[in-house]
Amino acid sequence: MEYDIQLIEFMDQVDYCLSLRFKEKWRHKYSSHFIRVFQEKVLKSLETQKPVKKSSLYTTYTKKYKYNPDVVFDFFNSIEIGLYYPIVYDDPKFLTIRAEYRDSKK
């Protein structure tokens, strides 16, 4: 029973992150494009049944689209990206990126 509730809550969270409400909530702070990139990554993950590494998501934002790392980490914190596990997960490379980022802010 507990597992069913957790699964329903998780699916509600995923549904919300793909919704127009999610985009409307965050687009003023981050831009429509920024939100669309996240939504497309989540959707592709669901379609391919392969999770998204946070390092891959981070690299897409910072290297491909040239977003500032501060903005990317702020977004991850704002949306509580951990709620999207197992679709989006920490990988060793991301843990290194995050540690280097934190060190650079000291």
C-alpha cells in the first residue's frame, strides 16, 4: 500500500514537471527555453526508458546552451531535482562537478 502511494506521488510529480503549469511557474525565473530543455530531457527519458544523469543535464545547459552554472544549480535546487529520482539521478561525474562548483564558491 505504501509503495502504491509513493508511486502515485512520483507519477504526479513527473506529470507536473511536463505540464504547462510547471513551465509557467518557472519560465519567468529561468526562461521558457530553459524549462523546455528540462521537460524534453525528462520526456526523452520516459520514452527511451533510460534515466538522465545529472551531469548530462548540467553539461547540456552549460556547454550546449551556455547557461551559467549558478543558474543551473539554482534551478536544480528550486525544483528539488531529487524528487525526480530515478528519472534524473546523481552520477559520479556530477558529484565531482558539484564539489568543484562548491569549492569555487568558497
